[in-house]
Amino acid sequence: PREEVAYVTCTYRETCIDQPDFLATIDLNPRSACYGQVIHRLPMPNLKDELHASGWSTGCTCFDNIAVKRTKLILPCLISSRIYVVDVGSQCRAPKLCKMIEPVDVFWKCNKAHLNVPRSLPNGDILIANTGDPSGNAKGGFIVLDGETFELKGNWESECETPPSGYDFWYQPRHNVLISSAGVVPKRVGYGFNPDDLKKGVFGRRLNVWNLSCRTLTQCFDLGEDSLPLCVKFLHNPDAAEGYVSCALSGIIYRFYKCEANNWTVEEVIRIPAKDVKGWIMPKMPAFTVDLVISMDDKYLYLSNWLHGDIRQYELSKTCKPRLVGQVFVGGSILRCGPVTVCRDEELKCQPEPLVIKCKRVYGGPCKMQLSLDGKRLYVTNSFYSTWDKQFYPNMVKEGSVMLQIDVDTEKGGLTVNKNFLVDFGKEPNGPCLAHEIHFPGGDSTS
């Protein structure tokens, strides 16, 4: 069925509004009187958590196990390192908090902090990637929650297998593999993006290959200095032994795939060139590819380019040669009449126009995406990380985030902004907030 509601993580951190983060429930039913509006808000009991990533406590319902339902949403916190468990099964339009794991438990039991992406494991447990340790130093790896009680079980990997940094991961059970990306040094990027941090090991460069059952690190790929590999996705086909990782600072998308003797390798398949600019923090503005989504039929790949401001659609009939078939600008730092002047651009002939929907000027660039199961509607928010939002898009922090809908041509390819849909997080009762991760209760393309 078509998605009727969405859950979106929202934060007030760095907005100068002293309110707790919350989980917003959005009405996505075009026949509803509340279409495109926030119909419920679940505030967290603490301040400045930075709700960021989210994920389901169970995997997709299998044909032979219809009892498995997505009833709990896991909300790890990027800054406080708390973990919230939210019940969306009792009332899908009015979620409620059912469990909270305090940071001190994560610190003492796991020596981990700055929690990011959660995903359910084949055995029913929940795996959460972390980006640092309690002191804010970079530290990769994962913590494990019991899939039924949501008790903190400890670290997933052994101490000797812990990578230097972490961010995202995905796995394929039929190939007994888990692949994870690098991240950043939390205490350094907490001050904002500093060009002086380049070439100093602040931004990650590794792609890690794990034996899923043994929990051991089997291969590591160096993707280049300051490449910053963030988002990892396998193809949805459960037999597929390939996927993609987007590198935020280099603008390169790599394909990883299985070769002989159960080894894996990587190859560059997409490169988005940096733009020569004036009026920005550096003379070259990289293609900051934050998110990557693959359609459920493995036909299309979507990229969000947070700094430049565009969403790209690539056709995957040849997985080793993705073909650009759709592109749309929904904000960004290179808009016409803005503070940044593009001096040299290998792709565009002119700077894009600002986006206005329902009389609201959209600030910020596309960040997190979620694709409907039929692949026809791509939803996008524009907050990446509150500290960087404040640095690069102060108007977005002042005016609030948005959630947009991009209409997708699933036959020939093509993207169009739906001018009839806008979730304006600048109109929240407690003031403008920043919106990030999106999930649908019935299932979506990233879970």
C-alpha cells in the first residue's frame, strides 16, 4: 500500500531554542485534510540529544513469518549517546516512548558514544554504529541491543577489531558480509567544518568488510585521504553481492562487489566534480553526497548533494556504469543571487534558481531521503548535522527545515519537485527546528 504516514527525527540543538528534540509524525495521505502536516509530536525527556538516524527493531516481514511487524523505532542520539525506543505499533499516528538507555550505560559497558545508524540483525538483535568514544575521539564499531527486551548487550566486535572511525553500515546475510563506512572525529567536527582539518585525519577514508557471523574484520579499503565515505547501501536483491558507498568530500561513489575466493573489491563508478567558487569557505566546493538510496527493484540509485543542492537519479541496468537520468535542485549553496559565485563549473552553464514552494523560500540543501516502495515518490529533508547546518545554512536554522516530495519518472527517469507538498518545520509550536531521518511504518527503501 501507499505510505500514509512518515516518522521524522527533529532536533532543536544549535537553534537557540531550549526545547527537547522530538519525533514528528507526518500525514502523507493526499485525501486527508492534514496532508503534508505534522499530526503528532513525541518530545524526548532530555535536551540537546540531537536525534539523527533512526531504524526499525525488526527487519522486513518475510512471507513465511507474517508475525514479524515493525512496531518499535530505535532512535540513537548523535550527541548525548542516549538510545530511545519508540512504540509505533499501538497507535501508528501517535507514537509513545517505551524505553530509554542512558549514556552512562553505553559509556561504561561499551566505551562507545556518538551513536548513529541502527539496523536489525538476522538473529533479531539490533546493531547500532557509533562514530566516537565518550571523550569525542574517533572510534568505529557497533553496539548491540537485545531485539526483544532492548537491553544493552555490549559491543558487537572484539576490541582488537575496532576500526579507527565509523558511520554507516549494511549487510547481506546470504554472503555472510557486513560493510561499514568511516566517519569523523566527533570532538573536532563539533566546532564546525574547518578547512584546516583537511589532511589531518579528521575525516575518514576507510571502507571496512566484516565477516557477519564471526564479527571479524576481513578487509579494509583506503578510499583516499579525506574522502569521507558515509552512506553504504547494498542492492536490495538478497542474492546480490554488490552495492555502493558515497564519499562526501571527494564526490566519488564507489561500487563494492564480491570477486573470487570470497574477497571483495571496489571501483569508482561516479565522480561529481567540485566547483570553483568565490565567497565560500574554500576556493573549491566539493560535492557533499550525504545520502544514497536504491529503489526496491534495484533499477535506480538516488544521491543527495547537500552543498551543491541537487538530487541525482542514476539508472542501474549496468551496475558498474550508473547512468545519470534525472537531476533537480532543491536549494544549496550555489543558488543565483546568493553569496557564492561559481567561477568554473564542469556541469552547469548557470547557477540554479532559488526554490519557492507555497510562498516559502527553501534554504539548505537536500540531505536525508526516503523512497516510496513503488519508487514514484522521493521524500527529502535538508538538515545534515545541527552544527554544520548553522555554519553553512544559517537561514535554514532561523526559518526551519522542510520536507519535500520529488516526483519520480520510473519509466524513463526524471525528477520533478512536487509544488503541492511541503512540510514546513519553521511553523512548529515551539519554534523552527531541524528535520533529518525519514521512515514509513509499513516499510521503506532504506530498511
